[in-house]
Amino acid sequence: MLQGYLDRDQFTQLEELQDDTNPNFAEEIVSLFYNDSARLIRSIEQTMVSKPTDFEKLDNYMHQFKGSSSSIGANRVTEACSQFREYCLAGNLEGCIRSFQEVKQEHEILKKKLDTYFQLARQAGKKG
């Protein structure tokens, strides 16, 4: 279900940090990631419409987004962030706009998959 979307080793490391005192650690980290990334998406959108385009600021936001994506093992989101940053370095606003759509799309797909994953995990935990 999450294959290709998540670095399994990275995500497994998050899950291994769960214990009796913090049984939902991975889900909480992912929730923090989505809160943080929603804020970054808004900042990127606002920066992209302001004139003149501040590519350094855009790159900085996307660097943060890429780092947090990488920390939960979000491979496809991280790759899309890298593409966006290349367009920033080139000063290519059209490229940024196109690649940002991909970042948001991959981000949303992963969110749906993770929501389903955690929902199934909770159901399995209740049964066990």
C-alpha cells in the first residue's frame, strides 16, 4: 500500500520508537509533518504570487519541506521537492509552478495512504 511512496526502512525506524508509553509515536510524527507541511505549502503559494519572485525564499521553504518529508521517509514527495529546488536555482517560475503541483499531488496521495494505514493499524490493535 505504501510501497514506492515511503522509504520502508525510514518509516520502520519511526514505528520502532513506539512503546507502551507512546504507542502512537509514528502517527503523531506524521501528524506533525502534515501540520508543518500545510504551513509550508501556504508560505510557498504566497511567495510564488508575490512580485518579484523571491527564488531564495522559495528554495528555503522547499528545503524545509524536503527535510521534513525525508525525515518520515516520504520518497516521492522528497523527489518532487528536489525538482522544485532545481527550478528555483534556475530562476524558472513556470518550472516551479509545475513542479509545485506535483509536490502537492504526491503529498496528498501519501496523506491518504498514511491515513488509511494508521486507521487499519488502529483497527488491528483493537482486535489484538
